[in-house]
Amino acid sequence: MEMKDKIDIAGVGRHIGESVTFGCWLTRRRSSGKIQFLQLRDGTGFIQGVLVKEEVSEQVWEEASRLTQESSLYVTGVVREDPRSPSGFELSVTGVEIIQISHDYPITPKEHGVDFLMDNRHLWLRAPRQRAILRIRAQIISAIQGFFDQRGFTLVDPPILTPSSAEGTTELFHIKYFDEDAYLTQSGQLYMEAAAMALGKVYSFGPTFRAEKSKTRRHLIEFWMIEPEMAFVDHEESLRVQEQFVSHVVSCVLESCKPELETLGRDVAALERVKPPFPRITYDEAIVMLKELGMELPWGEDFGAPHETALAEKFDRPMFITHYPSAIKAFYMKPDPNRPDVVLCADMIAPEGYGEIVGGSQRIDDPALLEERFKEHELSQEAYQWYLDLRRYGTVPHSGFGLGLERTVAWICGLDHVRETIAFPRMLYRLYP
């Protein structure tokens, strides 16, 4: 069979009334005696194939009768319009060529436990729900790249192996780099700052790692980050870029992924409200609001998931919490000139209980102040010498932020847990498959 003779299921609408052939897998088969109904998928879509016994040869009928769940085959048939079908089309099957008969496929049409499904993640990906999630993830990635590429940002790839931490924490995966100590990156931000001093506006898009022993529904050990960095941009300008960015991504998903959102049963009305400007409250205002809600928190403590959820419930779209205490934020964040005990930073909190999806700040551009921060955080000036050089040689105001891809996918898809947002999640007790 020549490749040029094949189509894919997503393209059947261009061949109404024509005979087509495509490779596929069987998801389900049922028979009424004289008619067989084959539910077929090929990765691009789903379609029902119908065999009428008196219209096909005995060999074709028998071959179709042998098919089991996840058997692979080439199928030939005539494309028909069918308004009752979710895809709008149906295939009148005239030929079946079996590639392989699948035996004892482990994921059957019944309830399975999460551990079982995660152990069989390589097969669970085939389910319509998981396919929909990964298709939406791919569209989010495309929208992210489009947003920055169309606005003059340059994609720069930071290293995955680093000699030091980006945020001065101990939640790092330590490895030996020949005779030196090294770590898996927890952020590419510091390197993006260097790139911004060369290219003006840059972004990175790659995997990051946190050795955080957390089992919450919001955490993965390996996750993907989008980290833009912008020279000559202050905190306020950065916030505007962030809300435009997230609105753009949601809009692209609404436009391109309607069938997938429907498969997930996602309330699209909630996503349609994601338009700038986003509400903003300061850390101080958040503390007062939480107290009014009966969730009193001492000033200077960070917010946990329940606090973020309670605050987000007051708004119908993502919201910013700005001006956190400097003591609970990273060493590189610029203090507010009018109030040095807080920094020019913001966390974007997604609605519907999904928590922080973006964190950003204006960076310290004063070399003397940065050296003070090194001492306060007990950071090795030798290890960060190159980072200090960025302030010594042509320092400028600059800002940046990071978006966590998996949390964003979870929010847009309306998922209960981030483990479904990536093909093969790495969690505290899961490194297989």
C-alpha cells in the first residue's frame, strides 16, 4: 500500500463519497448479527466504521470479526456524512487488512485505579481524554511560542546542568559533573537575564527540576517552564505583558481545541472571561482579605494553596498578588523604592482553585545592592560572579517572569491533578514508565 494512497481520519471530510484507506486502531467493536460497528482511531481523530454483511466479502467480514480492543489495521471504505456522529462522518467499510490482533489489552472500558493507570501510562495515553489533554497541551505550546515570536522575542536555551541554584534553595538534584558538583536546573532565569542584555527580549522554554518532596495535586518533580526576560522593562510593563500573554494562550485554545474541551467537559464560559486587565491586589490587601474570611495569617508568611484559592474565588479571571515581603522572595527581586521591605513582584493566581501559574518580578539592577543580597542569602560570590557582571557592565532596568506549563494545562483543561498534563509525569514516588 503506497503512503500516497492513505489519508488520516482528521481529513475524511475532504473525501465525502470517495473510497479512502487509513491505518488505525480499534477501540471498540459491536455487532448486531448482520452489521458490525467499528470504533476506530488513528491519533488524529475518531470515526465509526460500519460493515454490512451482505455488502462485503466473507473474508472481510471474518477479518473484522476477529478484531479486539487496540488491534491495529488498515481499513478501506467510503466516507459518508452523518450528522449523528460527533465527527460528522462515518465510514462504510469495504476492506480490512489486519496488522496485529491485540490480546488481553489491560485497560478495559471499566473503572481503574489511579496507580494502575499510571503504571500503564504508556497505554493510558490512548484514551480519548488523555489524547484531548495532550492535544490542548500542544496547542498551548504553539500559542506560547507564537506570542513571543510575533513580539520580537528571541528563543534562547539555558543549560540544564548548572553549577549553582537560581533561587538559593536546597531543593535541587545534585549530580557529579566529572570532578565538580552540579545540579539539574530549577530555572533558566539567571541565564535569560544574561541573554536579555545581548538580545533585548528573550524567552526560554524547557524542562526544570525541583527535588521537592511534595505530593500535592499541583506539583511535579520534572516540569516545563516558559521564562521571558526583558531589558528596559519595569514591573508595571511586565504585568501588562503577562496578562496579554495568558489571555492570548487561552484564546488560542478556545479557538483551536473545541472538540478536545468538549471531550473533557470543560466549562468554556470560565475561560471566555480570561481577558485583560486582570484584577490586582497587594500582599497587604490579601492579608486583610484573608482575615475577613477567617484565615488569619501573620504578615511576612507566604500563602499556601488554601489561601490562594480563597483569594482567587473573589474574582472571575486570573488575578495578581503584588508586592510580597522581600524576606520571603528570591534574592534577585528589586525592592520597591518607596518601601524597601517589599519587592516589585507579582504572582498570577488562576481561578477555580488552580493556584499560582505565573511568578515574576523586576530584577535588582544595582550591583552594590545585589552584593548585599549575596551576603544576606549566604550565596557564594564566586559562583555568582558572572551574574554580578551583568550589573557591572551596562546595567539596565529589566523584568521577567516564569509560567509553569503543567499548572497552566491543568487549569485550562479543568483537571484535578497535574499528573495528566504531561505524557510521562515524574512525581515523588513515580519514575516508571
